[in-house]
Amino acid sequence: AGTIDFTSPEATAWYQGLLKALLEMGVSCIKTDFGEDIHLDADYANMPADKLHNLYPLLYQRAAWEVTKQVTGEGIAWSRAGWAGCQRYPLHWGGDAACSWEGLAGSLKGGLHLGLSGFGYWSHDIPGFHGVPDFMNAVISDELYLRWTQFGVFTSHMRYHGTSKREPYHHPAISRELHYWFRLRYALLPYLLQQADACTKTGYPLLRALLLHHPSDKTVWHIDDEYFLGDDLLVAPVINAENRRDVYLPAGEWVNLFTGQRTTGPCWLTDVSCPLKAFPVWVREGASLPVYPYLVACTDEMNLEKMVNLVIDETFRGLDASLLGPLLNAEQPSIQPTSSH
């Protein structure tokens, strides 16, 4: 395989021309995979190979991002490698994580580190990329699939991808549960869009280590399995098969998003039971979350002028008892593969 010389304007234009043809066919995003390695024995037009090595991902991703912006109006790429400056050409995902609880925990840590490095947006392969112990053919457990889906709902970008079957209809036993989380994801999109807009203006990542909001709290400097999603949601993913975990809540008044239970921080909640439907998420008391309370099959069906505010006040008793309850708990058909004609 060869290496495209992105230090050459002519080579860059040639590559962008290939992508432009795809984008004009209707492709909406280019996956700029790899990029973390180049041929160090090659001669590049305008830079020695040893100096280009770290810079290469930026030039590669910029080329794809710019032509995508030119053709579609949306500046986006789906990138794996990175270096200083690559945050200008979002977004990036965590690469080939293992389909395991350890892979889930490691993905979260990687996302937090990326956010602390100045990257506003981040994604990950649900439910991990490669199978364990069989790289290509391992069967993913329903529990891991659901827990990683829940985690994905509360990150900036969701994607199912891997070496074996990843479509939700391969997990019929949890079909009803998956519908609940997919509907919640669409309902939360106005909040994610609001917070994404703030990210571009403030430089804060969407996925935030707790220390970004509580730098004087020494406890949070050691926590790498919880995070803020934007300003108002605190997420503590379940990263084990025991369905239990400890949760730290920093200073403030916190409301469990699913039960409505109130807690005053700072405090530790130890050995918290986490049933499959009760993903550990807290929201700031008094927050007002823009949400979309209508059933849609894709974002093309959304009219954001119809979004409403979910107010977390003394009357809030959890999502199922809120204005989103009818949407989340409506009758849910089984998930089936889409037939092609």
C-alpha cells in the first residue's frame, strides 16, 4: 500500500477529487481511518518523513473535512488518529476496542482523555470493535450490548460497528429495551445540539471529566469512570456484569434522571444497584433540558421548532413520569432487518 503525500497540493487535490465524487452521490461523511503511520523511507514533497509522522493525521483529516464541507455544507469526518490541531476537524472515535467490559471501561477513559486534550466530540464502536476471544466471530452478550448502547446514548455520537454482527435485530431478547434507549437518544438530541453549540464557543468538550467543573474537589481528580455530558447531566456507566457500582456526586443538588430521587453532594453512593432500565444518570436540580417528545425514525423527521423543555424541579419524579413518559413507554414493535428491493 502507498501513502498519499498530503504535503503536496497536487496530491491533496487529487484525493479530494475522489472524495468529491462520492459526496456528490450522496455520501454524507468520510471515514478517515488509520493515519497514525506513514512510510518513513519515502520522500515527501514539502517535509521530511520524521517531521511529517505526527502531522500526517491533521493533513489527512483536513483534506477530507474541507471537501465534505464544500460539497455538503457540513464540516465532518470520522477519524481515528490524531495530533495537536486535529480537534479543528471533528470528529474522532476511539478505534478498535475489545467487545468486553474492560473494552467498555477503556473506551470511556480514552474519551475523557481526548476531551482533556481539547477535542470537543468523540465516538466509540458499540459494543466494541473486535470479538473476545474470537476476533471475527465472537457472540456479543445481550447485557454488554445493552450497557454499551446506554453509554452511547449519553455520548456525542453513536455508531454500531465491529468484526461481527452488530445490528440490534441480532439481539431479539432485548428488543423492547433497545427501543426505549433509541427513543431516549432522539429525545435528547435538542440538548446535545444545545451543548454542542456551547462546545464550539467555549472549547469545553461534550464529554467532560468531572474535574473540569469541580477542579478544587481533589476526589474527582482520581475518577475516570464518570463524566458530565454537557453542563447538566452526570453519567456513571455500568462497566461490569454485576449491575452495581459506586458513584461519586460532587457538590450540588442532584436528581436521578430515572427515579427522581434527590441527593446533595459531595457524597459517595456505594454499591448502587443498577437494573438494566435504570442507567446511572443524574441531572442538576433546576436544570431545563430541551427535548423532543415525539416519535421519529430518523432525524429527517424532526422539527426542532417542536422541542420542549424538561424542567427538573420539585415536581420531577423521573423520566417515565415526565412529559417523555408516553414516548419512551409506548408500544414497541420488535426490531427486524429492513428488506431491500
